[in-house]
Amino acid sequence: MSGADKFNNQQILVVGATGGLGCAIARHLQIEGADLIVSGRDEGKLAALSKEIGGSSLSVDLSGAAGRAQLAEAVGELDGVVYAAGVAPVAPVRYLKDADIEACLNLNTAVPLLLIRELLKNKKLKAGASIVWISSVASARGTAGYAAYAASKAGLEASARCLALELAPKGMRVNCIAPGMIETDMADATAERISDEALAAHLKAYPLGAGQPADVAAATSFLLSQESRWVTGITLPVDGGFSI
């Protein structure tokens, strides 16, 4: 099934919807018929997105327990959850501040797990629900300057594998997507911190070149849908051949 009937008014929560990937994912799912709840911390972008795609929105800081409880209370029973929020402190470790590392590990690794815990406690995930977390190719490839970010994404994927086993008896599925270099504001900000030569060398590692947010959105749609009903606990690379 494709097009506007693919999700047939299924309730799907997209966290991090004001970022480049989260926004693209929300737009893609709306076209395919999903009834969306979008969440993010940028109130202006969130209001504009909600006006564009419909559904409901909630601007909330999920880094604390109060924000997660607020979100879990506000949503109805969900068919799917996408976690696309995150931060990427890229610098040699000697220059990273404690707050940079702690925020990265919290937002990228702990918060998605804590949010699912909150939704489960409040019985907000339907039997058969699909959970998709956005990871990164950095989880499996060592890169100087990415120590905190890579650790946060490797931890996210490990949590997903464990959670997939835990939730399988309920018919729920948990998967990750590991994008490579995608043309987003976050990628642009990262690129500004390195030399043109280093950026050009990095791009050569992608046989199909840099990707677009739409590429990640399509993969997310697949993992949320019944097309992937027998797929759980995996990390799907969407990286233009980077991981070959």
C-alpha cells in the first residue's frame, strides 16, 4: 500500500519535528495519511509545520522528566513513534565541555528510552506499534572529533535491540535508521567546523554522494508500516554506500 492510504489515519508521534530530518519525516508521513502529533523545542517552526501538515503539536523540553510526562499525558494511543531529536557536539575531546558530553548522551541516548518508558507506563502504545529511532553511521565508524556523538548513537542502537526483544511479545517493533551525510542544517553546522579539504575527502566516502532528508523519510515510512512487519531490532543504513 502506498500514497494517502498507507497509514490510514494511524496516530504517529514525531519527536524532533523542527529539525531537518524530523520535519521531512513528518511531511512524508502526512502525505501517506498519518494523523500526526509533532513535538519540538522551536515553537515558531513547530507552529508553522503544524499549520502546514495539520494534526496536533506540542512544544516541550524532553530532557527533563516533567516534559516527558507532559507529552505522554497529551497524546492518545499511538501506532508509531519516531525519535529524530538530537545534538552533535563535534570537536576533539579535549575541547568538549562537560555540559556538551552530558547533553549529547542525555538527548541522543537516554531521552528516547525514557520517553518510551513513559509511554508504556501510561499505556499509550498500541499493540503492534512501531518505534523508529534516528541514529547515525557514526555509531559504527570511528571518526576523530565524534567521540561523544558516536558513543551516544551506539548506545541508542544497543538500547533498540534490547527493547525490540522486550516488546516483541506485545507485537511492537523497534528499529533504528543510521543516516550518512544528509543535507540538513545540522550537517551544515558540522561542515563549517572542518576544512574544505577534509569535507571533500569525507564526501568521497559516499559512492552515491550526500543524501537528502527525503531519503531518510522514506526509510522511516517503511519501518513504521506493515511492509516491515517482520523486521525488528535492526539498524538500517541509509548512507549512499558509505558503510560498504
